[in-house]
Amino acid sequence: MKSITKIAICICLTSNLFPPLMASEYHFGGFLKANARYVDGNIAFQDSWTGGGNVSNSAKRTQFSAAESRFNVKITHAEVSGFAEIDFAGSAQGNAAFSNSYSPRLRHAYINYQQFTAGQTWSTMVNTSTFAETADLGGPLVGQAMVRQTLVRYSTENWQFALENPYTYGTKAESEQVKQQWVDTSNDYVPDAVVRFNQQGDWGNVSVSSLLRYLDPEETAQLAAGVSVAAKIYTLGKDDLRLQLHHGNLGRYVGTDAARDMINGKVETTTSAMFAYRHFWSEHMRSSLFYGRTITEEEQNDRFHTGVNLFTNLTPALAVGVEVGRYQIADKINPYTGVSAPQGTSNYAQLSLQLHI
């Protein structure tokens, strides 16, 4: 009898400490995307222009791919929600000789609770509403903020404050006799800090972000800072103008692979910009004209990406688009080697078919 009483007491206490779980809601999304991409020029073929690239012999290449297809799930449970997303871009698992298989790549995995966000998602520097609609994945990456990483963020109606994963991307100071080496990231111990202000209305939205970093790769402490402005502004009818302007020690936060955080032990300074104008020809047909560019001071990089496209919806869920554009590397003389950087240009055409889930 005593043992039964003890069990009853335990069950009662447990039910008080851990109330019954409420039902969770699951929402699945993403899209299937098929690309046909043709590139002609002396910048080596890329699935999308990332802001980096190698100048080589002129070549022509066509590639079909479905690796940009994307799947996500959102989970909502009372005040808590979570989001996870994968795609297959950038995978090196398979090849065209057999299987054409691709490994899943984690894009997002984060938790929202009240005003806090924790996990991997877009950096607070990134205003996704200002991305151009393009067939090339990401659009003019060379001129825009495009970073996903793990962070902790507090948000109010207009302000966001975040601590984000620190990582120093670049080369350390070496003597002339020693080839430049990549920075040792084992001494990245102070999180990057981002503060952002947002304002929106019927006219569109604008965000202003500031980045503060403490770079100490070789125990030579250096502060780095930068500012970013991004806006989406509605113009005539359904048309809109999308803008981004960036300046300062932004490094890997802007231009993807166009700029480093440090060059030869010195903090890099970057100036970047992108714009895109989207015009609706009809209810379902639209075009975007876009341009992005990054210029750096230390490494003397100068790279841009421009293009124009036409999209139409065959059904509410199915869109087809064609795009033509140019990617160019016009880097100057490297001040540390005294050697003129290779110059390159590639033109491309891309056809995309995208089915939203």
C-alpha cells in the first residue's frame, strides 16, 4: 500500500512539473529548381558567380544541374519556433561520370523564443528583401552582404542586436622571402557584434547596420568596423528598386569571396555596392536589371557582375526564367608582390525552371 502511495505521489509531482505537451505545427516548404547554364570566357566556370574566381584559358562550358533545389521545415510550439533548411549546392560528392549525386548542405537551423534568435541563419548584416530576383543563385553576390552563420540575436520592433561567430579570413604578415600564409583562426575568441536599425512602410523598407570586430590572429589586436545600408523601394505600379551600399572593414561579410578580412596582416577596407530594378511587364511577367561591384584597398581587387533577365509564371507555383550577364575580374597590381593581377571576363546565359513547394 505504501509503495502504491509513493507511485501516485511521484506521478502527481511529475505531472505538475512537466505539463502535457501542446501540439506542434509543422510547415514544409522549399522548391525544386532545374538549371541550364552556359559560360564563355577566361574566368573558370562557376555554378554561380561568388565574387571570387580564377582566370585561366578561355573556354566554353554548358552544365545542367538541379543541386540548387531546397527543402525546409518550420516547427511552431506555443511561444517557440524553429526553422531548418537544406540544399545541395556546392556539393562535391558526385560527378557526371556516375550518379550525379549531391550531399545535403545545411543552410539554416535556428530557434526563435520571444525576442531572441539562436542558431545558424542570415547574419544580422543581411537584408534579404534587397536581394535581386535572378536565375544565377544569389544574384550579384560580389556587391552584397551574403553571410549565414551561428549567432545570438535580440530583436525589437526597429532594432536588432547580435553576437555572431568570429572568423578571420585572410593572410598574415610575412617577410618577402616567405610565401604568404593564411591566418590561423585558432585565436578568434571575441564574437563579432552587429547592431541594425530597420524602418518600413508602404514605400518599402530600409536597414542600417554597423559591424564591430576584434581581430587578433597573431596576438596583434586590431579593431575592425564597417557600415551597411540596404533598401527596397517601391516605384511605379509593382516595380521596385533594391539597393545595398557597404564600406569599411567588412571582409567576408560582403562580396562573398571578393574580399578578405586581413591581407598581409593588415585589416582590409572594402567598398561595395549593388542595385537591381525589377519591372513588371504584366501580372505574371517581370524583368530585373542588376549590377554589383566590390573594390578593396589592400589587395587591390576590383570585381563586378551585371545581368538582365525575364521571368514568367506558367502556373502560380511554377516559374521559368532566362538570364544573360557578365562577370569580370579587373584586379590591380598586388602591392605585396608587385605583380599585375590576371584580368578576366566571362559571359553567361542561364535558363531556370523553379517549382515552389
